[in-house]
Amino acid sequence: MNRPAPSRIPRPGKEGNVMFDEEYEVVVVGSGFAGLAAAIEAREAGRSVLIIEKMRVPGGNSAISGGMFAVVGSPLQESAGVQDSPALLAADMVRAGQGLNQPDLVRTVAEHSLEAFLWTRDHLGVAFDDALIHGGGHSLPRTHITPGCSGAAIIQAMLVRCRELGIPLRMQCALEDLVRDRDGRVAGLAVRDGYIFPQPGSGARIRIRATRGVVLASGGFSQDVAFRSALNPRLDATIDTTNHPGATAEALVSALRAGALPVHLSWIQMGPWTSRDEEGWGVGSMFTVLVGFPHGIMVDATTGRRFVNELTDRLARFRHIAMEGRDPMVIVGEEAALRYPSLTQCLKRKVVWKYDTLEALALDQGIDAAPLAETLAAYNEAAGRGVDPVFGKPVKAESRYQIRPPYYLARLKPKVHYCNGGILINPGAQVLDAGTQGPIPGLYAAGEVTGGVNGACRIQGVAICECIVFGRIAGRGAAEG
Ligand SMILES: Cc1cc2nc3c(=O)[nH]c(=O)nc-3n(C[C@H](O)[C@H](O)[C@H](O)COP(=O)(O)OP(=O)(O)OC[C@H]3O[C@@H](n4cnc5c(N)ncnc54)[C@H](O)[C@@H]3O)c2cc1C
């Protein structure tokens, strides 16, 4: 991917007093969903485009994500008879986000989710499974998933398209500073070319001019312990994260130095589904997301009882676990467990355990068997009728599985997962200035580096959707310059 684009203009330029070493019309920072979507749009609009990426491999968090995509009005929803609307998705986002979400950004995501999904499927050629998932925090089933439960399939298709379009992707090239000219326009960036993560100052500092726009798509900062614990001291180095190593804050900080308006930075999301028996995201998270929470129960090992609706939003589930000092475990029956493609790996790595009887499970995990048996019987009986009178979990009698032996169990521990906050953009993906609250000319942003879409809590599948919606808008905006 390092060959130069045909339209690359290698002459030095001058802006104010700043000399530039290279020049493109659009420069994109980051090679995840948001950055690649922006680059494709800008190039398809006829602009010369450069993507820079600080790591040795492209894709960031996008490449390791679960590939779950929240969509309103898809053909799959229609064939399943699900009556959905952008207004319903927006209401779910705002309810989970506790009303901190910027309404115009929420509306933009909700109204463009289908378009973004169809672009991914039809323009990029990404395959999606025929299962529709009812994800946590959603009032309806609307999550679509790639066959391997991985965002890598989408990243691969985006990289192929970038290659077809001749967009250079310069690896190990890290944004250090955004350069604003004397009129306040972002005229380009200073980068470390030949950067070796995570060594600050490695590589050569050069300046790249962007005559039409810079798109910042550098992702979140969940791996940046110093930055995240400055915002929330509880998120210190003892807390694990699901993110890729490069999810650090320096690109966000460069935008703040350039005057961008920060929003909701300390609303850092903890994933309630991660396993305590492996590091990071691992293989166990998707077991819990795909089968554990929808088709099983989460119990507190110290009581043997449920304590929350397993399909409420992530913030609510995390708060119940953390504030009430729960010891969470998820239990499902075999019919549901077998639906998870990586079950064998989970069992082999001892992230999921299989038990023939509830007594064996209780004994091995140190749970009081009597309340656990009561919990299970009550849940099976009520959910079999399509109701959950205790916590109001959305269970449909015809689509759920009874929790019958053999049982499969995963032990949970929340980890830092997602940055709800970032720099504020408007619906045109223009970054807003902290001083004027108006757009910073020449600067666009999309994806997890931005804030305002999700407020206090993002719900399942909305990040992929949001990255592609705003990545495309940012790419088109930068191309128009
Ligand atoms: C394990 C996991 C599973 C997830 N599953 C889902 C899911 O199924 N559905 C969903 O909706 N969301 C999911 N999410 C969230 C979602 O994947 C991310 O929010 C999304 O991929 C972020 O995309 P992005 O393009 O903004 O950033 P990223 O994909 O992280 O890409 C940003 C890129 O910018 C690069 N970069 C950073 N700083 C610099 C710099 N200074 N200079 C140059 N490059 C830089 C990074 O190295 C990175 O490659 C998941 C997240 C994780 C971690």
C-alpha cells in the first residue's frame, strides 16, 4: 500500500511561514473504519489523498472489532418483520446516552445507518450473516454481523478499495501537530515519518500540506493509561482494556492544541461482557455478547441470583456490577452455546466451562446451588412465555433458548472498552473550535476520536455505523474543501 498515488503532488508548498515537504489535497489520519471510509469518499470525488497510520499494521480497533453493525430498515429487519425507524434508534441512543448526546449528530447517524450499511455491503462487497441480533440497549433487534464476527472483513474490503483507487497508505507515520495558518485554517500537519510505536520522537519530522482538508480519524484512547486516569482516576493501570495498543491520545491532544472543542472526555465505557480469565477482548467477549446475554442469564456468584436485565445498556450493566460489588458470571444452555463459532477455542482456553449438571457448576464455581437452581427455573419458566417479570429483559418466546444442561459458563470482569467522548463535530463532520464553537476551516473528524454522538453510553453496533456515516461525510466535506 505504500506506492504513491498517481495524483500525488511532490512539490514543497508554503503556508504562512510554514514550509511543507509534501502536498496532497486531502490527508487522513488513521486507517480504521472512519479513516478508510473518508479516504475512499475523497478519492472517489477525484482528490489526491494520503492516509497516514502510526502502527505497523492498519485497521486499529476496527480490525479487531466484533463486526456488529446497527442498522435501521435493512432487508433483514424487513424479512423478520421488525418495524424500526430512525426515530426509534435515536431514542435508544439518547436513553443510553442519558440525554448528553448532541441531537443533530444522533439524527445524522440514525438517518444514514441504512445508507452506510448498503454502501459497506454493496459498494465494498462485505458479506453479512443472516442473523439479526437484539443487542444491549436497543429496543429492537437491529444488529447485523459479519460471518466471522469480526470487523477485519470490513477493513479488508476497505483496503482493497483504497488499493484500487491508488490511495497511498503510509504506515509508521504519526501525526504530531496540526498546522493552522494565519487565517486559522488547518493547512496541514507535522508528522513523524518512520515512527516506531511507542517511541516518541522516533522517525523524521516532516510537514505535509493538505490543500482541501485534514480528516482526523485516529480513534479512541482506551490504552492511554496516563490520559484516561487523568480523566477518571479509577481507570488506572490495574484495569485491563479490550483495545489495540495504538489506542492512545496524542492525536486527540494535537487537535485540542489546535483549538478543537472537547466533549464528554471522561465518559469512558467499560465493557460488561469481558472475561476475567483472559487478557483484553479475547475469545470470551463475543461468547457473552452473542449467546450469553441474549440467551442466558448473568448471576452474581455470591448470591446465585440475577441482578440486572442482561440486555440493558452497557453503562447500566457496568454500574450494577461495580457499584453493587457483584461477582458476575453468565450461564447458557447448550443449544445457544453451540451457535457461537469460537466455542471450542473458548473451552480450550478455559474462558468458558462446560458442566453436565447445575450442581457440578455450583460446586466448581463456589455458588450456592439452591438459589441458583431457583433462579434458573424461574427464568426458564417466565422467558418460555416470552416475559421477564423480574428485570424486563426483552425475551421472545419463539426466538430464545431454554437454559438446559449441559451448561456453559463464563466469568466476567469489565474492562475499558470505548471512549464516548472526543472532539465535537457538527453534522458535516467539521471540527468545532473551542473558542468560537464554529467550524475550524480545513479540519474534519469522524469515529471514536469524536464525541457528542453517544453521550454517556454508546449502544451495540453504533460505533461501526457512526464511523462509516461520519467517515464518508468527512471525506466528502474535505474533498469539497
Ligand atoms: C475489541 C473491540 C470490539 C468492538 N466491537 C465493535 C462492534 O462489533 N461494533 C461496533 O459498533 N463497535 C465495536 N467496537 C468499537 C469500534 O470498533 C471502534 O469504536 C471503531 O472501530 C473505531 O474506529 P476508528 O476508525 O474511529 O478508530 P480505529 O479503528 O481505532 O483507527 C484509528 C487508527 O488511527 C491510528 N492512529 C492513532 N493515533 C495516530 C497518530 N497520531 N498518527 C497516525 N495514526 C494514528 C491508530 O493506530 C488506528 O489504526 C469494538 C471495539 C473493540 C476494541
